[in-house]
Amino acid sequence: PGVLQRFKTGIGELALEFPGIPVYPVFISGVEKTMPRGRYLPVPFNIALNTMPPMYGRDYLQEKRSLGRKQFTAHLEDLFVRMGAEIN
């Protein structure tokens, strides 16, 4: 809880499949403190929702589709890592 895991490339696959549709990254923090593991009732705590500019799969279209998918996912993951560092 509260630790960012490695991203899977499914979002990159979808972004490249529909290159003109924006992907809006949204970073939600504080949820792990509001609903800790093993608790059935939420604990009063602030949850922050941070939105980032949209990303498009068309910016990652290349000859090798798997490379574009991985680059899109890596860029998205990097955004989330930086956002988490700014909040903490």
C-alpha cells in the first residue's frame, strides 16, 4: 500500500491502437491512508487528485509497435514517479 508498482504495457497498447484519443494521467494520493488494509471503515484523511496534461499514442507511433508501447508506458510511469516524489 502506498508504493507505486511497475506499470504494465496495456495502457501503451491502447494508446497506440487509438492514437488520436487522449490519455489523461490522474495521480491519486492518500487512498492507502484513508482505507488501510484490513479496515472496513474509512479513516478520515485527505485524498489528493492531481491531473496531468493529456498524452497521445500518435506521439509514440514508430516502425516497431512494441517499442512505441514500451516508451509510452515508461513515460507515463516516469510522470507518476515524479508526481509521487513532489507530493511526498
